[in-house]
Amino acid sequence: MSSIVVHNKTFIPYLSEKEIIEKVNALAAQLSEDYQDKRPLFISILNGSFMFSSDLFKRLTIEAEICFIKLASYKGTKSSGQVITAIGLDTDIAGRNIVILEDIIDTGKTMNHFLPQIYNQQPRSLKIAVLLHKPEASVYPLHIDYTCFTIPNKFVLGYGLDFDGLGRNLPELYQLQEN
Ligand code: IMP
Ligand code: MG
């Protein structure tokens, strides 16, 4: 892996595809154990979570369902502070065992905005699984049940995460180079 330039910013290699897939494998095994016979419904938050969700979901060995919603709060490399629901939830979640799939928890704003909507519909249980967590960026404290990587408060790119629309296709993760 070598450095890349996206929209005039340089990103340096951070986590390899192999490292990511190892963690996703381990999480899929853990969820398959924890949700045996519970037929969980995974709610994947687009856009950033599509690659993580796909890699995770295909490794589950239990009966499970998945649906997608689209929330957006980022502009460039800074959180805009506003959360927009671009595609809402169209699945009945009352009485279901829900696992929310998110690419990254940064300030916690997106999740904080979305969780009450879920609780209102009275799921049987509700847990959060994330690929990346930046605890130093937390503004809205959250309990996260499953985390693949805890990372420092630096902007990352790749594996579904973008910088102004680009970089989502990279199979590994890069970190913004600070100068
Ligand atoms: P939060 O609402 O501040 O927790 O931000 C969550 C959303 O912002 C994530 O779902 C991502 O889409 C985006 N985001 C946060 N940090 C990064 C990053 O380092 N790179 C790319 N997107 C990010
Ligand atoms: Mg996202």
C-alpha cells in the first residue's frame, strides 16, 4: 500500500484489507453466536456502511435479515452537525432483535439522532455494531456494543468511507496526512 491523493489531500495507508477482514470475520462469528435462533434484523446505515455491512452479512452463519436507511451528516472532512434522513426505515421492527451497522462513530450525532426513532418502534432488543470508533471525537456519548477498531481522531478514507464522494471503493483504509 502506498499514499494516495484524493481531492488534493494526501492519505497514508492505515489498515490493510487483511486486517479489516480479520476483524469483520471475528465480529461475524461473535454475532452468529450471540444471535443464534434470534433472527436478528440488521439495519445498515448508508452510504458509508455498505462495504462493512456486505462483508459482515455474508459471513453470518445464522438466519438473519438486513435493511438499509440513509443518513448523512458529513461535508468534506468535518461533521456538518446536521443529520438528514435521505432514505427512511420501511421495515417493521416492533418485537425484533435489531443490530445497527455503522461504518464509523465520530461525534455520535448521527446515531444519537437515529436511536430514538428505533426505540419508539419498540424493538425487542437493540445493539450497535461499528467498524470504527473515534472515542476522542465523542460529543454525544453512546454505548457501542461491538467495535472492530478503536481509532484516533483523524479523518479516514476507504472501505466504504469517502472524502467528498471519493475513495469508497478502496478495499483498505487510509488516514489523512497532517502537515
Ligand atoms: P457522527 O454523526 O459525527 O458520529 O459521524 C458519523 C458519520 O460521519 C459516519 O457515518 C460517516 O459517514 C461520517 N464520518 C465520520 N468520520 C469520518 C471519517 O473519518 N471519514 C469519513 N467519514 C466519516
Ligand atoms: Mg456513515
